[in-house]
Amino acid sequence: MTVSRDIVVQGYTVTDAEDVAQLQNVLDGESFVRIPRELLTRFAPKE
């Protein structure tokens, strides 16, 4: 894996039609995952 400032995440794929319909500016090749908020607030890198 190349070094970058990007963060790669793993989560449950968003498949609910209503949730997907709310997504905007989706590019070809993009997919979406759901991550529990508490994981981000506890473990996300802080700058």
C-alpha cells in the first residue's frame, strides 16, 4: 500500500435504497460503508 494521507475504512455496505438515494456526487467505482459513530470518535486519527 502506498503512503498517503487517505484513510481506508472497513464497514458494512450501505444497501438500503432510501439511504443510497440520499447520497450525492457519487463517482463511478465508489461504494459506501456504514461505520458506527463511536468508532470514529474513539479511534480516528487526530491532527
